[in-house]
Amino acid sequence: MRITWVTGHYPPDVGAASNRCADFTRIWANLGHEVTVIAPPPVYHKETSESNGLWKWEQDGKIRVLRAFKPASDYLFINRAVSEAAYAAMVAASTFRMTRQDVVIASSPPFPAAFAAFFLARLKGARFVFDVRDLYPESAEAVGAIKSDLIIAMLRYLEGWIYRRAYLIAGTSQAYEEHVKKSGGKDVAFEYIPNGVWPPVRNPPKHGGELFRKKVSAGGCFLVVYVGNVGYAHGLDVVLRAAKKTGGNVLFAVVGDGPRRAEIEDLAPDNVVFVSKKPRRDLGEVFAGADLVLATQESDAAFKKVLLRKVLDGWAEGKAVVASAAGETAHVIEESGGGIATSPQDASALAKSILRLKANPSLAREMGRRGRLYVKEHHNTEKLAKKYLQLLIKGPRKRMRLGL
């Protein structure tokens, strides 16, 4: 089978989008399928981000990667919109560089590229599959990135339009199904394909986490680690407030970058330190040095549907997780027994939960053990990739019309 995956990020970029695409496509390629990835030049690795010309072919193992030009942008909505629209145009134009395909998958976000991928699928006689990692425009509206009622209404119409024309919609959260069917119609073909995190893709820590603890000057402190983007949806303000309540014997390490990092870092108390984003293969040392893994999200109802990958990554490393989160993430934590979920932005509850596990290390170890068992069973990357592949080959339970 010839499969093309259109994404906004691919290694050496780091993050959920890059990991999901790379993990699944590499397994499919190893099973003998012809896989192509269309992605922009790396965003987070500036030394490799420059590309000569508008397109550049690369080879990543058995996967062909077409790097399509994408203009650089900042975090302002209008600038990002222009950049994403330009990238979508490049994806559409890449049709003339592609052979006939059987399946074209679009990962969202970025939202505009999904329409270019649909166009590519139509021209190449392929099934169009929409891989939904985040609900758009709902998430953008929730963080205030889009405020115009007219633009929101237009984007909601386009959202339903693309859902109705997908052969399959694969969502990373079970809670997305209700929204997708409300927007696209009850007959849309939705399947829950969560992120795979087991086994973890890490270099084994050489010194049991001591290098990272030394890097952040943890000493004998109880080390709580947050690994991920520092963005508008992540609600890291609660970490700053909780840090003031836990005292100096608890150190918080935020490993990541993003549009709010400078602001959050300026406001942080002394027991919150920041470390730049790391490739996931280098995160083994980070998790090994952590006593507890932290996940947070904003309190808006839109984010209740999201299953935070940070929680799953922590469990894959055998760590207990405390999450300032509600909805799907809280449900999974309760179901697994792998940690404690507190109400989003409730700093007092977050601080109390952290101090509870600090005082009871055996409970923290037991939660970490339960979390690891949970991801072994429900988030095995190879099993999920094969399930996804079977849906691409045989089709979902319900199929949608493919016409315009």
C-alpha cells in the first residue's frame, strides 16, 4: 500500500505531532508499505531548518520525506495563519511531485494543510484520512487566538465539511468522537487511535538521572518535572502558584519551550527552573531524575476532551503523575490508578497532591507501576500502528461519501 502522511512536524522536530507520525509510519514502512511524509523543514532545529528551494526530498530509513517550504512565523494568529496557508499551498502543489497513492493522511493541526491533503488525495485517487490530534477551531477559540465571530463560524463550517469527506477520522482522544459527529454528522467514520508510548523511545540514562538533577541543582529536593510545550493551552500559571505553596524542598523543572515561556519564567519563584526542549531520545535522563511527573491544562471546557500525552509519557517511564486537568485526562488517571488529578488551575489541590506523594514514596512508586501497566496494555505503539493500518486497508465501520 502507498501511504502519504501530511504533517506540520517531523523529526528532528520534537513533540506529539512529530512522534505520532514518525512512530506509525516507520512501523508501516517496516511492514513493507511504501510510505511518504510531507512536512515542512524542521522548526525546532534551526541548524537543519534551512532548505534549498521550495521542495527537498530526504530519506529517513525506509520513509521518503518531502520537505515543503513553510514561511517562518511568530505566535500571532494572523502571522501563523499566513504561514499555514502558504504551507497548505505548497502541499497542494506537491501533487505534481507525487505518484499515485492509496491513502493520504492529514494530521491536524495544522488545519489548512488538511484541505490541501484532501485535494492531493482526490487527484491521486486515494482515500483521505483525517488524523485529529486537536479540535480546531475550538481549541484556538478557547485560548483567545481567534476572536472574530465571522472567522469562527467560517472555520466551523470548514471543520464539518472536511469531517464529512474523510474516509476515516482517527482521533487521539475518545472524547473527540461526540464533537466530530456533532460537527460532521452522525455517520462520520470515527475511530479512536490514541498515541503510542510503549515501549518508550529513549536512550537509557547513563547515571540514573543524576546528570539531570545536577543540571537543575536539585540536590536533595523532591523533583517534579513538566515536559512539553509552554503554550496558551497548558495553564502553567498554576505551577507557579503551587510552587509557592509547596516550599523550598520541592523543585519544579519545566522542560520545554513555547510562546509563554518567557512570560512564565519571569514570574516564576525560585523553586521553578526552566530547561530548553530536548529530543525525546534524550528524555530518559530527565525522567530518571524525576520523583514525579506533572501535567497541566487550562480550565476551558474545550480542553476536557484532550488526553494529555505528558501523562502517558510519564507512565511509560514508571513515574506517578499529578495532573491539573479535568475531563478525559482525569478519567484515564482514575481508571489506571497511575496518579492524582486535580481541578485545573486549583493550585492548593495541586500542591497538596504533590506533598502527599512526597511524604509517601511507596504510594508514588505504586502509582508509577500501575501507570506503566496501563500504557503497556492500551498504548503499545506497534499494536496501535497495526490497528490503524488495518483500518486503512479494510476501511472503518462506516464510510463517508468522497465527493466534493
